[in-house]
Amino acid sequence: MADLQEAERQHKETLLKVTEWMDVLSEPGRAGKQRFVPLADSYTPLIVVDMIPDSRPAIGHELSNKWRVQEESLRALEGGSLAQLDLGVLLSGSSREGSEVSRGLRAALAGVAGSGKSTALRKLARDWASGLSYPQFRFLFPFRFRDLNSRLGRRTSLKALLVEAWAYLADVVDALWSQAEHLLFTFDGLDEFGACLDLGGGSGGRTEDGKEEIPGIVGGLLRGTTLPGCTVLITGRPSALRNLEEARVVDTWAAILGFSATERSAHLEMFLGNARLALQVLRHLDGQGPVLGAMGHEAMSCQLAAASLGPSLVNRAAPGAMGSPTAPPLPKTVTQLLTSYLLQVVRGYGRGITSPRDTFFKLGKLALDALGRGGSALFSGELLATHRLKAAQFAQGYLAEILVGDEVLVARGDGADSVHAFRHPTLQDFLAALALYLAPPPGDNISALLTQARCQPDGRYQLFLRFVAGLSTPGAGRPLEEALGQLQARTATQASAWLKAEILEKGGRNGLGLLGALYELLETQSKRLVQTSLGSLEVLRLGEGRESCQQALSLTSMDCTVLSSLIHLSEALEELDLENCQITSEGLARLSPAFHRCKILRLNNVKLGDPGVAFLAAALKKPKCKLQMVGLVNNGLTEVCAGDLSAALTCNDSLRKLQLRANSLGDRGLKTLCGALGATNCKLQSLDVNGNGLTGACAEDLACLLGESGSLLELDIGVNALDDAGVIVLCASLQRADCKLQTLHLDSNNLSDACAPELSSVLIANTSLLAIDLNSNKLEDLGVQYLCTALRRSDCRIQKLGLASNGLTDFATEGLVSSLSGKRSLRSLDLRGNFFSDRSVTSIQGLIEACPDLEEIRLKGNRFTSDGKNRLDLMNESGTGPRVDVQHHSPRA
């Protein structure tokens, strides 16, 4: 027991020593070696939450998916459905119920590269070793997967691993096994492991003496077949941890969201050593929008942004520098930010760099190869040598600011067993893109290479493509030429042409990769390219429609910011289709400032809600509003939003069509709207309030609207409950000489023959009415007889008549045929869902032949026999007459 206590004391001393310092990014061009700060004083707490299960199998680049997960999680935190936790809470949970093996807790902590996973584990180890936290564990054993790579292919045991790492455990390692419930193993960076863990439970690789390879040892710990009572914590990128979820070996999940606003500021102040400068960096990042602001929410990206911006902000603050025309502009995009970082590295070392163009091209090729292998950012010294790069170069000097090196425990001293990684995935992807501008790829076919990159389903090339686009414009590329020589102009030309073609090909049909192409377009910051790309589209469709290639997109607030920025740059957009898209209230707030620049805006079924209408109303009120058509179908709107809409319509003179169907405005909401629609400034021509819970009580308001509005040409009040009394009131206004209404939808309003005389009077008196939809009512034969009185008059100019599902029988056929035969104005007749039989076939054939301008007659759902249907269907064969829709699959349908 004394030996175990001594080992515990020595182990804590060892961990306190190795966790004393925290590695942070050096100031570019100055330090020449890694920079360390005290961990205890400099550690910045992170937001850690229960991982959202639906976010784990997300497809696409992890840094993009991270924003979606973060937005969902922060919303859940605010709503109380998700709780913030620390590692102590994570490690105090219980094991999964129903596990085949009784074992201790297995926990996983996910986070994108550079989010602070490794530093969090170092802090955990230091807190344990100092006695501040985790008293339930007597020993904590931290392993890194990158260190374990050197042991791949060798059989060993868990005990041997412990002794190899901490020699003072040799005499007590057997005693440790009797206290498994007091042992904590941490494994950091699964994404850096060069093999797949054995999670299936097979023991084929284990020898008779119990030795096996590393994947089996770690897999056994996770499954509980090795030291079942111990606790295991594993970290990695979300994509790397996915297999653990599928194997169901993890009990508790957590995800790092990044810094809170307060901690973000504190981390920048720690890194820069200057509170005022940290505030300036934050203001600039946030001032450029969330795309650039995203660089400040994880530890390494925060440091990278600060290292890029800090020196420039300091120089601008120098005496005499304010307003200097020679001061370079601050970065507005991530491409420009990384350009600034590389420039500072090269400038800082000056003549110490031999052939920087050649070196950066080699680094770019290394990064491209890594993307081709799946995006891995970990390289051995041997792999570096294949790119004519020496591991020794990265121990110090300017390349240490691009790659970070790490010697493993059994390094032979020649660098062959050293491992290196780019300091951040964005830096890796940026250098991969830069390689195309330093030397053309084989065959000089940039477009083919970019198309192939776009087609990768895992999204690994997403940031790479964004940087290729960003470097294609002089604003980002030209500064690099000072240090690296002239960039390939042909690459820039081909990249711009490819991106424009992508937008034109995918933009109108929500093609796969459209959202990524929009991000790339914004990264160029080229107003001309944006205008020629978006300006050539008839519709920018991110929603779901007949021409869409995929389901409607779920748009994060960042997606909405990108879209808004592009629309502002384009100055005008013909149509923006967001039908069925999932948009948060924050996303809507960021996108809505661009609404007024669109002519057609489809926001159907986006769960807008009453509060969301305020954003649209603000757009409609803008003096230069271009909106002509707005679709708000099925958005859960009630009378509450009618005031905002009404105020906007009163002062807007551009809107011509407003679709509000399938909401719940009710009579009171419609009354409010009618007051605005009658205003002289309102030029609305089409109003659709189909299915809004209207009753006959709103008929007076509708009647007043028809009398006051000089512009309204189409009114859809179908699928409501106006009933006969309401329609009779409405008919009085419809008969007025100044009523200009051309199309009226009254379908599904519980109408009977009682209102038919008034409807007949409307058809006689209102010569402007060209289409009336009376489908799905109860007019029956008697009601149609009244209508026929008006239809047979020569001054009735009706073009489209809907009488589907009205209980009509063969007795109504004669009246319809006699009143409509020879009527040159008639274009469409809908008689579906009635009770016509074969007795009416001959008369209907005669009607079709007697109406020379009839384009379609719809007869499905009647009581024709197969013979009757065939006789009517034969009339389609001429190819010159109207379309007769009687079969379920009409030859000309």
C-alpha cells in the first residue's frame, strides 16, 4: 500500500510538471519557436453541452456543420432543454443501461479541430494532480492517439503501455488492477489515430500471453472487456467519433461549442496581452459578419485571427498612421485574413527564407494530398520527406508557424518518427488552394479539379473551394505576390468562370452544392462576379419545388447572412425561393434586410409566425422596395400580424401579389388588411386568403374592399365558410360598374343554389370577370340552371369556369351545353367529381366541338363507364382540340 501511495504522489508530480504550460500561437514573423503560457493562469473555460444526437451524422465539412450544431445547441440552452456541463459532471454519469458487460462510465467529448479538446484534457489532468477536482479517481492516465501511432503493428498490453509511459508504475501496476473503479483513462484525438479501433469484440489479434495491438487494447477498454470498472474519456472530431456511436460503446456524449462572448474576449486579451487591442480585434471580426466572426469562437481560430489582425491594428494606432493612404485595408474575408497571416510570417523572417514560393508550394501540395486522403492533418517525418520537406525545418524558424511538430516517445532522433500537423484546418485548406495559384495542376484543368472536389460527399473540400474562389480576385491574391511572386492568372480566370457556371447551373433548381457555391461567391467579394452570376438567374431557389434537385435547405443564421450579403452586392434579384426552408428567427433577422431587393419572394411554409412578419413589413416599407410578389403560405399567421402587414401595405406601392393562404387570419385579421388594401397608395392586384378561417362576418369588409380598390384583379377566398349569406353580400359589390375584379375563387365555401341567382347577376353585370372558381360547393343542378341564364348571354366573357364537386347530374348537361356552345371566350371548364354518366357523353362531345377556343375540359371522377371514358378520350387524338382530361392518365396530360 505504501508503494501505491508513493506511486500516486510521484504520478501527480509528473502530471503537474507536464501540464504546467499551454501552447499558443506565436506572433507571426517574430518568435521563431513555439510559445507557451502558464496553463493555470491562461486557460479559458469552454461551453460544453450534451451532444445533440441528430447532429452527429451530419454530412459536410465539420467546421460548417459545427455552426449548425452550435446554433441548435445555443437555442436549446436558452430554452432550457439543454444544460451546460463541465467535465466533472460528464465523468460522474452512469454507464449505459442494458450493456452486455457491467462496467464503468465511457464518455466522449467531441469538438472540431482547434476547439480546445486537448487543452481541456490537460486542464483536467492538472486539476486532478493538484487535488482540485475528481477525487473519485486515484490515478489518471492521459494518452494521445498521435503518440500511439508509433506502436501500431506491435503487440503489447495495457500494463506494458502504462509502464512504458510512466516507469515508476512498474512495481504497482498489478495492484492498480484491483482498484479499477478508481482509474481514469483519457485518450485524446481519435481523428489522429492511424488505425480503426476494434469495437466488435473480436480477440483474433490477441496472443496467448494476452498481448494485442493498440486498436484492440483501446477497444477493449471501451467495450469493458479490459478493466471493466475503470472510467474512460475519449476525444475527437465529430466525424471520428461516429463509429463509437454506431458501436454503442459510449454512455455519455458532450460537445464543445466554443467560447462564450465573455470568455472569447478574455482569451483574446490573454493571447494579445492588451485588453484594448483584444476589443479592437473583436470589433473588427464581428463587424464583418459571422463568416469572419466565426474565426474567434474556438481557441486556435481565435489565436489565428488575433495573430493576423493584431499587428495591423497596432500599426494603424501608431502616431501619424490614422487615415494614411498607404495603410492596407483590414481583412474582410477568411481568405484575406490568412493572406495577412502568411504575409506577416514571410515579412518577419525576410532573408531568412530561401525560396518561399517553392516552400509554400510544397506545403500546399502536402495539404492537397492530405485532403485527398480524407482531410487528415497529421504527417509523419517520412511523409514530409516525400514532399522534399525536412522534419528538422519545423523545430524552429518561420515554418514552425505553419506546422506544429511533436516528437513521440520512441523517436529515433532522425525525425522519421516525428509527427506534424498544420496549426489549423483552415490554414491547411488555404495552402492547398494557394498551391493552384503557385503552379498549375497537371493538365491545367482547374474546372475539372474543382468539380471533382465539389462531388466529394463528405464535404472535405468545402473550405478549399472557398479559398480557391477567394484567391481568384485581386483583393486577396495581389498582396501575396509581394512575397511569393506572380500568381497564376489563368487559375483565377478558370476559377471565376467555374464558380459562375456553378451558380447558373444550380441556382434555379436548388442543385447539390448550391449553398457552398454561394459561400464561395461571397468569399470573392467581387461585386461584378456576384452581379453577373445572380443577375443572370430567373430564380435563386433554395426551397423545395417541382424543379428542385433536393429537399429544401435548413438555413443557419450564417447561411442567411451570406445570402443577404450576396443579394446586397447584386443590388437586385428577380426571385428568391425559400419555400419549405427551415429558418430560425435569428436567421430571418439577418436575411430580411435584403428582402426589399427581390422582386419575387417565396416564404411559403417556413414557420414564419406572427413575429416574423415584422421583418417582412420592414422590407415593404423601404422607399426603394422592389417586391412585387410575396408568398406567405402556411406560416401560422394570425390576426396578431395583420397590423404590421397593414401598416406596410399602406405605404408600399410596389407589391402586386400577396399570398396568405393556409393561415389563420380570421375575420378580424382580414378586416385590418382590407383597411390598408383600400388605400390609394396600395397597388395590390392579387390577394390570396384561401383557408384562413373566414366566415360571412367578413363579407362587408370584402365588399368595401372591392368597392374601394381600383387595382385588385384577383381574389381567392376559397376554403373558408362565407356561406350563401356572405356571398350574397359580396355579390352586391361585384355587380358595381367600377369593380375591376377578373378572377374570383369561391371554392369550398358551403354554397348552395340559394346564392346562385346573385352569382348569375354578377356574371351578367360584371364584364371584367373572366374566371370564377365554384368548385367543391353544393350548387347542384338547380344552382347551375341559374348560372346558365347568365352564361348564355353574349356579353358574359367568362374564360374559366370551375364547377367541380357540386353534385351535378346528367340533368344539368343540357343547360350547360346549350349555354356554353359556341362561346368563344371559354378556355377552361372544370366538371370533375360530379355524377355525369354515359348519358352525357354525346352532349359533352358536342360541347367540345362547338367551343373553338376551349383549351381544356376536366372530367375525372364522374360516373362514366370505360366505354364512355374511351369515347371522350378519343377526342384527344386530333391534337388540335382541347385537352380532355377524363382518364387518370390522359394521353395528352
